[in-house]
Amino acid sequence: MTEARSKARPSHDTADQMQRPTVAAALVLAVVTAFGLHALVSAPALRQAAEAELARVIADEDRDVCGRFGLRPGTTPFVACSRELANVRRKQSDRDQATAAGIL
């Protein structure tokens, strides 16, 4: 009878030991899922904020560069200057992409 008791305990301990990693894995999966859902929900707002920040930085650069030439915001020459700066940025972006693709 002592042998029967001693055999029952190891199987009970083994079941507990096997359950712990399963519970831990379930908790990790729940946390990863929560972070994933948070990222999906907040991604559009983060993208919008990044686009607004980029627009602000570009407007500041345009004001600084065009202002060095005495062009004031809201004037026709300032608009032309901003447009040319946009062309310069686009061309630089094209060159950067070509370099990254190995073309240049």
C-alpha cells in the first residue's frame, strides 16, 4: 500500500509541473495579444500625429530658408520658394530611394 501512495504522488506533482508552463504561456499570449490590439487601435492616431509633425517641420524649414531670402509667408514669392523646396526634397528622396535600391 505504501508503494501505491508513493506512485500516486509523482504523477500529481508531474501534473502540477506541466500546468505551470501552460498557465505561463497563456499569460504571455494574453499580454502579447493585448499589446497587439493596442497597436492596431492606436496606429492610425500615431500615423496622423507623425504626418502632422512632418508637415510642421517642413513648414518651419520653408519659413526659415525662404525667410533668409527676405520672402515673407503668405506672399506669392514665398509660395514659389516653398514649391521649389518641395521639388528639392522630392528629388533628394528619389535619389535616396535609387541609392537604397542599388541603382546609384
